Amino acid sequence: MQITLTINNKLVTWDVEKDEFLADTLRAHGLLSVKKACETSCCGLCTVWMDEKSVLSCTILSIRANGKKITTIEGVPREAEEFARVLTAEGSEQCGFCSPGFIMNVLAMKNELVNPSEEEIIHYLTGNLCRCTGYMGQLRAVKTFLGVGQV
Amino acid sequence: MKRVGHSIRKIDGLMIATGKPVYTADLAMKNALVVKVLRSPHAFAKIVSMDTTGAEKLEGVECILTYKDVPNGRFTLAGQSYPEPSPYDRLILDEIVRYVGDEVAIIAAVDEKTALQAMKKIKVEYEVWEPVLDFEQALGHASVVHPEEDLYCNFDIGLQKDRNVASSSKEEVGDVEEEFARCSVVVEDVYYPQAQAHAMMETYRAFTYLDHTGRLVVVSSTQVPFHIKRQLARALQIPATKVRVIKPRIGGGFGGKQTGSVEVFAGIVTLKTGKPAIIIYDRKETFSCTTSRHAMRLKVRVGANQDGIIRAIDIEALSATGAYGEHAATVLSCVGHYTLPLYNKTKAVRFTGNAVYTNKMPAGAFRGYGATQGTFALESTVNKLAEKLGLDPTEVRLKNISKVGETYLTGQGVLLGSSSLERCIEKGKELIGWKEKFPCRNIGNNKVRAVGMAITMQGSGIANIGTASVELRLNDDGYFTLLSGATDMGTGCDTILTQMAAEILEVPMENIVFNAGDTDTSPYDPGSYASSTTYLAGTAVVKAAEELKQKIMDQGAKFLGVSSQDVEMNGLVVRTFRGQEISLAKIAELTVLGTGKLQLVSYVTHGSEISPPPYVAGFAEVEVDQETGKVELIDYVAVVDCGTVINPNLARIQVEGGIAQGIGMALYEEVTYNERGKMATNSFMQYKIPCRKDVGKVRVAFEESFEPSGPFGAKSIGEVVANTPPPAIVHAVYNAVGVRINHLPITPEKIYMGMQKL
């Protein structure tokens, strides 16, 4: 079936299977920043924005994106790089595989929360798993990025 | 120093963080066949008959392979230096299946849907056998997991297949029993460190194709490209020159990708069909059809004088290697190898152990590699000893640890070249507030806070086995290329090796192109494991850079018409002391091009006769709810001696990440099976790795030492950091409520039930 949606500010019409998930559709169309790592909505790696809100694209049927506005990290290069510079200055991207989804959620948080406390930051990002860093460096980077003080 | 010792961003950091297509699956050809594997539903069975005709008829199915279609020579998937100390007990597909998830048939089709459809149409009849599910019952079990005649070991690792023993190990110095008889205090206990899943974010994957000369190219998310090349050549029965392995960026490994879990399945499809093929394990397969940390039973005895001097240590291990023996022998021996040298006032030490086959998923390499399990058992026992003697456990460590310039019983006379462990312990005590907090404080509301501690060591590379080769070139444009076989898996070794080269050459890092991870072009390196890269590849880089620098100066001096003693290399020029100079670009031009005919290159292979230990002192503070047994990790302090810290931020992240994995092992993670041997924890819904709410606060400090045999004084850091949390947190829980958890992980149920028995 066909769906029409906005991908990174471009209107597209795509053919998708009825049982196809958004993460697979995005990857099939070359948006390779979108990673999958769990298939059970647990890890947060596939995070993209649907109408500016973070969603897990590995468990959203592509047909549900019909008429929606989808944003991947490819669609916010300036903001993504701005935070990636802070993240990598801490060394807390490590393997980098979880970073695109994590960055999308950090940017969503920045848009949503005003002056979040450490507890609020951790709560907001808790669905983004990372096996490399132990999270401390990510927290330092987020706090630096938001200008809310250091750990 | 301008580069070394500085927190320089990883050279690949921005690209990987912003999602550029640089991982295995991103690079695969779109027309690659999708490879899926039909797996055994039984823990132990023999395939009686298979019917693949229905599946083969399906449009889009390219090939279906069964054990009758694949080469029949046994091999190991363990990525180790040849001759591998792991038994050759695998076939690509076998008539006998040895665990739930073992491979039965390989399916290749034009897309995933078709492959999965085909899988459903394959009919298999099994003769189901009685499985060996309890590793404590494996020794001498009526069922023999590997009855085959052609089971092979490169050398004696103590394999006794009829008794299900994959390997046995013994190391003894002095008379342990005699020494125990002389001790005024002897404590002992039995410990069960559990199987742990690596749970790297990028699951196992590889894609394969034939190049323009018909060679098999394997692009794989692996820690060990050269070992995969050798392993595939053996398994597929083709010459090693016909295989090329390329490692792109890797989404984590932690030792998991030191075992070749997937490459052979894609490889054989490409060989059979001539077409590109890709295999991507989903999370369920990654959990249940690859490897985990070895579950073990460890019996430990420690004997001491009344003053706390440890005289004798005895460790007896039983290690569960599962259905195949990848890393069985070496993980087993490392239990003793990386624990016994901690305390060197001993008069006698002994390590004995067996690794046994069972009908569960194989165990394999996992960050810590036996040291993790051994540290949990030994350190828990030393904490118990301290209590029995009425001594502060930190004092017991300080009295007994090996110091610089000393030897230890199992060390064959090698002197310890560096250690700041004493300072690590002192610093850790200060940071956690040991004096005020040990052992516990009641904070009201039925809650108790307590602290605990442990120390650990690892190695840096494998002495006399591990090597690293690097090549450094001055290119035609005056820039450098550093070729290495090191295998960055997110750890940052590409960056720190470049830092080291830049430090010696005194050029900007941007002037050095780092190239690695391709068995066709990279110099040999065993790969990213055994805490090797900084120490071994780092030293190779230092030597190569020094050699090339000298060559450049010699050549520059020649062009300037002076002797080598009269020049220095400074910045991007070679300069005489009187101010004449020639740029590297000009030297490069004159040597590489035209009449020069001598590109300046250095090549170094480095190995070490020793494996200097890095150390960590770990301190945990927990809060336990006495009504429910709920335990919360309040604070974790790790003080690390990795020698010189090459890149403080990258080192810190290594520590924080390793501690978090250790916290997971201590409190949350466990690979479990149902009564039929099927894995129960095959998704992140059941298998809980720590999320950012579970790790509390992890604080890291470095106490640098200087290792004379390491690059700039550096030792390793990658593995040692995983080891302290289980014993330190167990200790803290004991100090809180008096319950000693010897079966990991610590859970509220175990604490609560334990409290009822007090």
C-alpha cells in the first residue's frame, strides 16, 4: 500500500507492506542512521520523531506514519552535530551505535523540558539503553549541552 | 606531552555519533541474499531425517543447506591465536544438535520474508536424547555431549570427552594442605557467578561476497578479523589466501565478537551461490544462539595468620562451557591466573578446575575472561577472612598485595614492574568515606546503608603469544599513514594509537591517516581482546614512529648536506641547528617521486614476554530495605591503575562502562533456562541490563603508575574494570544485613530469604 508522509521536511509517497515497521522502511530508503537493537521497544536505538515527539520506529507500523511528519537525525544535522560535539568531547559515544537514537531523544528533551533537574534528565532518557558507557559520561554531556551544571 | 595524556575526541566520534552509514549492515549490498538459520527445538538430539523439498520450491529461495551439504572438518569458533587452545568440536552443521538453538539448516533467499517462509516448510525428524542441563551433573553424566570420533585438540588441554570434560587445568606452587594446617585461620566458601550476556547494542552480523578475483570477502562486525579469516578457511576448506575479512565500525563487542558466531553461515552461502549474502542476528538469536560468560562454581579456601597475612589460597573451579568449547580452557585457567598473583605473602597456592560440556548455549569470551568470576570468589572470601580476624578488609589487602619489584608464587620469577594498588585502595577509602561508613549505618525507616570493597587485576596482552604489527609511512604529500591490525570496537584504539604516533613524530594528529581492519592490507594483529591493544599495538606504534622519525631525519640531513646528528625534526620540518630546514612535504616528494625511489616506511612487530597487570580498587555503598530486601546502589567508586593514562576521557568511559557491566552482573543480569533447556532470557524484556536509573552514581579516579615495558608507561584498562562490582556489592549487602550472597545476581528475594534465616 502507499503512504504519504513528510520525511525530514520533504513530502514523499512510499510503497510499504502492511506489516512493515517504520524503522525498516526508513532504512530501506537510505536513512541508515536508524538502528534497531531489540525488536521489543526496550532499547531506544530506533528513536525518531513523529510530529516532533520521540517514537520507537521499530515497533510502529509504517502505515501509521501516513500523513505524519517524521524526522530522523539526518533531518536535524546542525542540532545533532552541536550535541554530538559535546558527547564526543566526553568520549561518551563509545561504539556510537546507540548515539543517533539517543541524540534524537536528547534534542526532543531540550525542546520539551525547561531547565530539567538531573532526575528529570535521567527519567526522560531512561528508555535509551547503552551498554558501553555506563551512562555517566552521557549525563555529563547532556548537562553541559543544556547548560544545567556539572555532575 | 602534547598528545598523550590529553582527552582527545575519537577520530571517528562525530561520524558514528551522528549516524553516518559506517557499520556492517549499512555497507551491505542491497541485492545480498538474506541468510536465516533453522534451529534445534531440542537440547540434545540426533537428526533422523530432513525434508527441504517444499522449502526449495518456494520462489525466491536460493539455497537450503543441511549437514549433508557442508564440509565435514571440525573447527572452533574461538578467535584465538593459532594453535587455538579451544577444541575443534564444531561443524558448520552437524547431524547432532547440542542445545536449543543449535543450527540445523541454513536458508538463503531474496528477502527475509521468503527465507522465514521457507524455514517453516523444512521438515525435520529428531531422535531426542537425554540432555545434560545441570553443569554440576555434567561430569560423568550418562549422556556424552560430544561423542564424535573426530573431536580434535591442537594440544593437550585436558579434554576427556567421555566424561564431558572440555578442559581441565591445574596450577600449584608449594604444599597447600600443609600450609593450611599451619594457618591460624582458614575460611572457605562456594560461589556461583552466573552466565551473563554481552548485550552489545549491535547484534551479530556479517555480509559476504566474491570479489573480482573470486575471493571470499567477509565484512563483519568482529573483534578478530585475522582469526575469522583463518577460521573460515578451515571451516569452508578453502585456502586462507582466498578469504579477506574487513571490519568496519563495530557497535560493541565485550568479547562476544571474539567468537565467530555468524560469519561462516553467510560465507558458505556466498561460496555455494556465488552471490552476496547477509546475515543479521536478531536480539533473540543474539541472546540464545551465540555465547555468554561462563557460569561457574568456585570453591575457595584462604588461610592466614592471626595478623592477617595470607599464607595459602586454594581455588577449585567448575566452569560451564555449554555445548561447545570456545574459550573453555583459557577462561578456566585465567580464573587462577588473574587472582592468585594479587596476594604474594603466600607460601602455597593452588588452582584446579574443569570446564564441562552441557546442552546449553556455549559460553565464550567476555570482558574479564575468568578473572571476573575468580575475583568474585576470592575477594568475597578475603572479605570473609577479614571479618573472622576482626580486621578492616582494606587493611588485609594493604598487608598482602604484591608490590613493585616483588615476585609472586605463580609468576615464574617475573618482577612486578608497576603498581599503584596501595594508593588506589587509600584513595578509594577516602572517596567513599570508608572511615565514617564502614561497615554500616542505620538510617531509619528500616533502612541500612553499608559499604563494601574488592580489588582486582587483569593482564595486558598475552605474554609470549600476543603480538601487534604496525606499518608507518611518509606519503607523497608529506602526510603519514599508520597501518595497524588493531580492531577498534568503540573503545577508541584508532585514536589513542594515532595520538601516540603523533606524539613521537611531533606532528598534528590530522596529519596521520589511521588505517586498520582489513586482512588484505593491515599488518597482522590478533585483534581486540585480552586487554592487548594499548600495551602491545601501542608499543609497536611507538617503535615504528621512532624508527620512521630517524629515517626522516637521516634523509632530511642528506638533502641538507649535513650529518644526522646535526638535525632535529620539529613540527613539519627537519632543521639544522643553524636554521636551514627542509619540510616533510619536500622530503616526501623527493623520496617518493621522481629520482628518490625510496618511500620512507617503518614496520614493527611487537610482542611482550610479560603481561603487566592493571589494578582496580572498587568500593560500593548500598542501601538495603530490611523489610523487603530491596537493595539500591548509592555510590560506586573505582580507583584505577592502568599505568599512564593515554587519553583520560576515553579511559574514564572505559571504566564507567565496565563498572556498569559489573553492576549488572552483581544486581540484575542472569541468563536462565527453562526445565527443557530453552533459554528464558532471550529479550531485553526478560534479561535486564542496567538502564540509566539502575547504576546509581559511578565515580572514577586514576592513580597512575609507570609501567616500564608499556608505551609511555601505559598498561591495559579494557577488562580489569568489569571485575570489582560483584564482590564489592555483595560485601556491602553483607555489611548491611548480614546476608552473604554467593549465587549471583543479588536479588531482593535472596536478601529477604537470607534475612529470615539469620
